[in-house]
Amino acid sequence: MTAARPYHHGDLRRAVLDAAVKAITESGPAGISLRELARQAGVSHAAPAHHFGDKAGLLTALAAEGYDLLADALTAAEQRTGQFLEMGVAYVRFAVEHPAHFEVMFRPDLHHADDATVQQARGRADGALARGIESVTDRRDGPDPTLVGVAAWSLVHGFATLWLTGALPGELNERLGNDPEAAARAVAAILLRT
């Protein structure tokens, strides 16, 4: 006879989020289930539902955590270097170090994008990016800061996605080496002319 799994856990929320990160990193978000995550966390299958409601609720919590981590990374790069380029490198570093968060954050079909916690965390990340954009644009004579922001975001997000999915052509990948930060810095520097 199998022993009943306990409901109570030291930090069930964290344990389930960690199990979700591991599962998404290994096989993507489509295949995760609360029941399997509960098994991995060593709790009853109903325990994660108590904290997150359903799979979308779990992924909402993961997206909010991801935006907070991204905001922290961007702010730290801004404070440490004062360079917009290095904020872009921090974005790529975040994606490489937190691929599960990165994948879920930008998939509003997987989570509740209108959730207040997600909105607040995303606002922090957007604010950090906006400060970086302001540091490199001249509102009087330069390009529209909104377009600068979209261009910069497209560059680093696209590069991070290409790196994570292994979609860069073999020869180019060999030339860039095995250092996503150095590669992102070199690619972004061409467009940012720094």
C-alpha cells in the first residue's frame, strides 16, 4: 500500500514552481501537469491546485516571477554600467539562465497576462528598459524613443530566442563561440554603434 502524500509542505509554492521550471526546461510548457508537479514535489495532487488554481495559474506565477527577475537583471546592469548595450546583454543573460521563465513570459496564451502581479512585474521590466532607452535617445533630434525601444527589444529578444533554440547556422554559431553574452554584445554593438 502506498503512503498518502501530505498536503503540507515547507514551501509548497516554491517547490511546485521549481518543479515547473525543471519540467519546462526539459520538455516545454505544453507537457506539464499539476498532478505530475505535485508528485515531483512530494505532495498530494490537490495541493498545487490550492495555491495556483490550474495550470494557467501556475504559469501566471512563473511569468510574474520571470518579469521580476528580468527587471532585477536590467536594473542591476543599468546601475553597474550605465550602458544600454549592457542592459541588452543582461536581457540575453537572463534568457539563457532562465529559459523556462523566458518561454512562459512571452506566451500570453499560456498564462493570465492581465493578472495584476504579472502586470506589476512586467511594468518594472518595462520601466527599466524605458530608462535605458532614455539614456541613448535625444527626444529633440533623435528617433522616436518608442521605436528605439521596439528595435532594441526585437534585437535582444530575437538573438536570445535564436541562441536558446539552436537556430543560428552552424558556421555562424562557431564564429560566435560558446559565450552568449559576448556574442550578444558583438551583435548589438553593430546596431548601437558603441
